[in-house]
Amino acid sequence: MKKTFLFCCIACLLGNLFSLQAGEHKWKAKWISKSESQSEANSWLAFRKKVNLDKVPKSLTARIATDTKYWLWINKQLVVFEGGLKRGPSFGDTYYDEVEIAPYLKTGENHIAILIWHFGRNGFSHINSGTAGLLFEAICPELELISDQTWEASIHHSFQNTGEPYPNYRMAESNIRFDARKDLVDWNMGGHPKRIGGSMLLPMQPEQAPFGKLVKRPIPLWKNYGMREYVSVRQNGDTLFCRLPYNCHVTPYLKVEAPAGKLINMQTDHYEIGTARSLRAEYITRDGIQEFECFGWMNGDEVRYMIPEGVKVLEVKYRETGYDTEFTGKFHCNEEFFNEFWKRAVRTLYVCMRDTYMDCPDRERGQWWGDEVNELGEAFYALSPSSHQLAVKGIYELMNWQKADGSISSPVPAGNYFSELPGQMLASVGWYGFHNQYFYSADSTFIPIVYDRVKRYLHETWQLDNEGLPIFREGGWTWIDAGQNKDQYAFIPCWYYLALKAERVFAAQLGKTEDVKQIEAIMKRIYESYNKRYWNGTAYRSADYTEKTDDRVQAMAVVSGLASPDKYPAIIKLLTTEQHASPYMEKYVLEALFQMGEPSLALDRMKKRYPIVMREGSTTLAEHFSLDGSLNHAWTGAPIILFGQKLCGIEPVEPGFRVFRVAPQMGYLKEVEGVVDTKFGLIEVSAKKKGKRVQLQLTVPEGTTAEVQVAENKVKVLQAGKHSLVITDKTR
């Protein structure tokens, strides 16, 4: 443990060389807290300040930092619902928000109120600073408003811990109990006239431990969809079952009439995931009519309120919040199975986005980078460009947490897990991870910042044997995929080769010609040695591997480019019989079939394997091709990348789709439609097939060029505008 901590401390020092900020900010504000606060887990503190203004400034940006979350009201208006990000731009540092507050101010007396939630626990997506505090600064020529001892402060004793059962150890958040009998009623609305208490200056200055370097929030504040009615409410015994329109991030609300001391429990249908428990909330009533909204978000398809005898329910609602992006990507075809899969995959992707990309929103909320590689690819075909920022945030975090030995790990940020999964890490820094993020978005800003670290990981942490192949590394956890029949020694060189392929692109872009030569020499030797060692004439297999032939290895050999076309017939045959990949790796098997010109086989394989993840009563996709795991794992939705990329045939030729290819591989489908949102605008494709002729409708955005595959060896170049043409379908 001490060794790991040392590695992380060194990584923290190195991480400060890099910043997500556009520039440095010199803080005038002071960190403040409450003297009685012990910074315990699940601490809630209330802060407020009165400000008199002769004139309202045209613009006033507030910079707000805390560990961990905050809610901001100005003059009784809710300005920010759940601000703040889980900690960890690098090992010891903290994010801060920028919020424009001038529109909420008025001449005369203004009331500013901030509620903070200090997680006070480490988790798979958060590292605890150990201190509950607030930093607030809003400065313009007419006004200087900073956190200091003039602010009022109080521990909000209504917020408490529940008893058992508690959330599982992966979650940094705690269950929330709210005892309304101890409430500071309307403290944030000007309805609590007495002074709530004085604040205390914390001894550290901004940019000092334990909060560390303050890094500007690189993603938008959450989209607040507002308070909504449930789709339906039914009662069975003491429980209200409240149906949501889909699986989403919700904060449950209730209005009841009750005597004091009644306990109401709130949770979702996703509360128990196998043996792991997610989050729940409890509300203890005061006497009379009262309202409560639980600020800790939960997720699921249904919210459940357990109502004790003597409580009259007047109203139940929910607030949905989520990452601020739009569902602009589209897909439709003539088979409903694939349409339903698309719908669920997009919903699953969205519910796995918040502070970070995450594996699932109910069991872990961890930024596992194997999942993120699939997720960032899905976002390009499903969401608007605002989604791209979340992956870039993750890239910086991954490399800022690099350890002293050069290794990288996920999930990060993290306070209680520091193990490397070598296969996932190669996927992350490689072709489908860092490269795709750059190539599909045209954002290359992160490349010069992370390049040397990626190079160090690939060429110092990893070593080559005397045949030029990467030496297998156990890492902290030897995991290449879920499931059985994993030929890991034949598997890893494919990911390493793809990582080199990405590094070569980055080196060329940065003008590092010697690096390019060295990378190409290594790749050439790997290509030769891999085929010599692992190809046995009918399949890629390790010599000492005795289990069933691994479909993952065959697929990875194809998509990496290590398998030459003469091997395709044997590989195609294997992929029609061997089905061992989990949903994490199945996308690459399907992609290999498309690459080998077999879209119909890919569609058939999907229809055979994926119904099990499309559970009845769920609007999202399950984690495994079995009945265990979470019901919302976005790695499972990765085939929607292929829906846009292969079925509709929309794929970038130059970064950001400035030039893009249109070459539909429809297989046995008769109709496909797709929309991809780029920084230039919407690419729209509609293809209807009759025999081998395909009627294609195409919208090319301004500033882009389309290269349409009209026949096997013929490409037609189209400029901006709407186009209608006939192409020939050569795929099986």
C-alpha cells in the first residue's frame, strides 16, 4: 500500500505539469468551513451571504470549488443543481466551476446560499481530500465577492447517515437520511431570519493541499430537465411503484402530510445488483404538510417509496439531470430488433455519463477505460459534439494519474483502487481510444500534452522479447474480457500493435520523424513474428492454449491488421461457431465480420447473442450475455458504432468528418437511415436496396466533402448539399 501511495504521490507531482485550464487564475478567496465540522463522511454544510448592490454588473463569473458537490441559490432562485465534480484531475487536485451569476442579482439586498455535500469517502471515481470546505469568488470592476469569515455557516444536521445496509465500497457517495424535525427551514430562501452561525477560515491557501491545484471544470454543468410527473404510479402494500419513462439519473421528490417521526424509504429498482447495493434515501417527517427532494441522484426504470402507516401522500415527482448533450444521432432500418437495440444503447450510453464515463451508474460509477473506449466511440454516432469533452477529460485524468513506473490504471480518479489492467490500458491509449477521440472530433489539443507519457508507457513499461513481440504483463489484474476461453497471450499483441498504430499517427502529427521510423520498425517485426508464432493454418492460437479457439483473438487479428486477407475464410468460419466474447469484446468480433465483407453474418450473430441483454421491463442494456451483472452497461451498446459506420457506411477520412466516406454494408437489410452530428453539421444518409442496386439519399454539411463508394472500384466525390444517386451493393 505504501508503495502504491508513493507512486501516486510522484504521479501527482508530475501531473501538475499538465492542466485542463486555459490559463492560471490567482485566487483572492479563502477556503471556509464550520468550526464544528469534523469532515466526516456524508457531511452537509450550509453557507450564506448577504450582498448589497447599488448596480447590477453586466457580467459576473463566480468560481466555486468544494469537495465534493454543491447547490447554489441566489435570491431564492436555484442557479446550480449539483455543481462540482468528483475530485481527481490528478492525484491531489480539485476541479472548480465557473458560473455566470449576474442574471440572478438585483439592486439592493441579495441573498446567496450554498449547500455543500462532502462525500468524505474514497471511491472508484473519487479521491477524498479529507476536508469539507467551500471556495467562492466572484470579482468584477464593480464588485468583489469572496468566501471569508463574513459568510454565515452551519452544519446542516437534518442530513444524516442511514443505518445498514450501506452502499457497496466502490461508491464514494453515502445513503442520505433527512430528518425534517431538525431542518433549517427556508435557510436558503430568506425565510430563516436568524443568523445560522459563523464560518471559519481553513488554514490552507488556494492551490495548497489538501485540495491541491484548482483545475477549471472541462465539461458542462448538468442539464436540469426540471421536476416531472412519473409515467405511472401504482401501490402494492406500503410501497408506491413509480415508473420512469426510461432509465435515468433522478432525484426523487415527495409531498406528504404526516405526524412527526415517520420514516419513508426511497430507492430504485436498480438498488441491488447481485450482492452489491447502490444508493437509497430516507426521510423522517416533521408534523404537518411538508416537501422533500433527495439531492443524491439514483438511477433506474422505477422509483419506489416505502410509505409507513399514518402518512398521507399528496404528491410524488422526480427531477432528471444528466450530461449536457443532445441525442442528435439517429439510426433506423427495416428490422425492429436493431431499431430497439439502438434505442436502448443510446439510453445506456447516456445513463453512463456524468462526472466521468462510467461502467454503470448503480454499482460502481467507475471510469473503467475499457468501457470508456466503447463509450466514446458510441458518442460520435449517437450524441452531439458537446459529448466529446467528457472523453478528453478522461484522457487527461488517465495520463495525469500515471505511476512512477510508467504504468497507468483505471478506474481513475480513484481513492481505493490502483491496479493496472494491461489489456484495457493498451486499448485506451491506442487506435480505438485516444486515436478515435482525435480522429472523429478533430480535437488534437491533448496529443502534445500526453504524447510523451503514452510513449513512456508503450516503450518503457512494456518490453519486447527476442522476436519483437510484447512480453505478457500480469498487471494489477490479469483481465482481458469477461467470460471463458480467453487466449490472453495471443490477444495482447493485437492491442499493443493497435497502440503503436495510434502512436505513429501522433508522432507524425508532432513532426517526430525518428519516432515514426522506430514505431514502424517495431510494427513490422510484430507483424512477422505474430503470424509466425500464433497462426497454425486454421486459427490464431497460443501453442500452450488448450481451450476452445478464442473468437476475440481472431477478431482482434483482423481489426488490428495483423491478419492478412488470405486468412479471412478460415477466420470467418470460426466466427460462425465460436462465441465466447462478452459484450465488451463482441463489438470487435462484429467489426471483423464487416471488415471481411460479411455484414449479414454480423447481423445474424447480433440477433443470436444480444436478445439476452435486452431484458423485459428495462430500457437499457445489461452487462453480460447471462443473467448476472448490471442492467445498464454501456460497453454492451458498442455495436451502434457499426450501425453508423458500417451499415450506413458513414466514416471519417479526415479528422472531424471534414472528408468522409459513405459505403453502406447493408447485408440482408433492405433499408437503413442514419444521422451523424459533426462539428460541421449533420450528415444524413438514407439507403434503400433492391437487388444489388441501392438508392442513396445523402446530405453533406457545409465545409465537408463526401466520398461515395458507388461501385466496387469507383468513388464519386460530392460537395455540400443534398444528393440522390444509385450505388451498387457488393456485400454479402
